[in-house]
Amino acid sequence: MGKITKPSAERLIQSGIVSHPIEAVPHLEGKLIFFYEWCKNCGICVFICPTQALEENDNKQPFMAHPDKCTYCSLCWKICPDFAIIKNTNWREEKNATE
């Protein structure tokens, strides 16, 4: 039997081959996780957010400006053409309610 090799950390998406992000930014504590290495700063997620919880920073990157407004409606991560936003499944409202 041949040698077992690890799969590549690259993934193929519509815009081309993109290397796997090493870390999520800004951190894993928020409601959403943004993979800026995959994000092409199109602004669709900010535009589609029904509660205006997302905003763009100076580099046109989306970020959770108003986490209290986010309802996990899923529009941002479902519409993202680069799969650069995911729901943070470790986030719990009750855990962070006192912060």
C-alpha cells in the first residue's frame, strides 16, 4: 500500500484557489467568524444585513459592529460568494449576556 498523504489545505471556490485561513479574525468570541483571507470585500453581507449589525472597516472588510442587533438570520453567510463568514457555533447569548 502507498504512503498516505495529507490533503491540501487549499480549497477551490468560484473565484479561484485560495489558501486555508490560519485564524479567524477578529476572534472566536463573537457571533460570527470572518475569514478575511477568503473575503474579497464585496460588501454584499453588509448590504444584505436586515438589522445593520454588520459594517465595513477602513479596509472595506465586514465586521460585527453591533452584535446586539444580530439575530443569526443567516443571510450574510448564505449570500457570501466566498464562504468567508460562518456562524460561531460556540457562541451562546446567555454566556455573554453579562459582559
